[in-house]
Amino acid sequence: MTDHDHTLNKQKTSLAIKKANGTINKALNMVQDDEYCPKIIQQIDAAIGLLESSKKSLLKGHLDHCLEHNLKEDRTKAIEELIQIFKLK
């Protein structure tokens, strides 16, 4: 991954997180306004989808851009980070 690709990935991820934040705020307002539960659930699912997409994008960027450097710097720490990310421990 080039630095340009890494920058674009960060921008895309940032936008998705901002959208998720707006969707979460909308869902909260809907709860406070006592709106119909399935509509609220749909908003929550949309936010989860945006956050999952952001997580995958960040992970791909990390694997493509950061992992090689991290393995050279501190292999044990890099592996522990991956174990934590993948919830293997």
C-alpha cells in the first residue's frame, strides 16, 4: 500500500465513522422520541455496518502499511496486537 493509498484509506474510514456517529445520534433521538422499535433497530444495524466496514478497512491498511514495520521493531508486540484485534485471546 502506497502512502497515497494509506491516506485515502484513512479518509474513507474517517468518513464512515462520522456517518456511523450521525446514525447513532439519530437512533438515540428516535429512542428518546419513542419511535417504532424496528426503525430504531434498522438505524443501529446501519451504524454497526458502517463501523464494521471501518474496522475492516483499518485492519487492511494496518496489514498493508504498518505490520511489516511493527514486526521489525517488536515482533512480539506486533503479534500480540494482532491477537487482540482478532480477539484470539
